[in-house]
Amino acid sequence: MNTKEQATREGKKLLKLMKTKGWKLDVWENLGWHYCIYKGRFTVYGERYYNSKHVMYSCLLSDTFKYNRCGSMLWSGVPWNKNPNILVKNQIKRAQKVINRLQKCVNSVKGVG
């Protein structure tokens, strides 16, 4: 985006779309203006490519950075979605499946070593 105001406006639209409370907005400049919303260690980004009328959202789960823009990435927003609530719900399900699989691995070696 060209201006901080544009990024802030888009970020506020995203905040209004979220069905759960507690999300916060972050706006920053890095070769253009960007925005994300975050809650805990979960961050949702919005992108409008090539002047499209639709914004697509991606998300990131990280354990080390305050606003989750970098750090130790635990789960990435590889599928994009037009609905940020569906995106968050699906990404939490995907992450939980990985946790469950890892727990099975840990359980299989308990008492070893």
C-alpha cells in the first residue's frame, strides 16, 4: 500500500470481520505499508494483489516474536482464504493434527533413554 492511512483502513476492516474479540492491529512500513492483526501468537495478514477488489488472508503461528512477523515460525498461512475466520479455524485444526501426530510419536518412546 502507498500510505499508512490505507494500511490502517484495511487493517480496521479486517478487525471488524473477526468473530472473536481480542485481536490487535499492527501497521508498519517496509518498502510500502503493510498491516496485520494478531492475537496471542497468531497473526493474520491481508493482501490485495494487483488492485483486486478482493483481499486474501494468510496467517502465521510463531512462538518467539511479539507481533509474530518473524521469529520461530510454527505454522504458516499457506492456504489463503477470503474469509479470515475460516482461515484461522482451519489453521488451528491443521496445527492440532500435527500436535496429535507428534504426541503419538512421543508416547511411542516413553520410557526409552
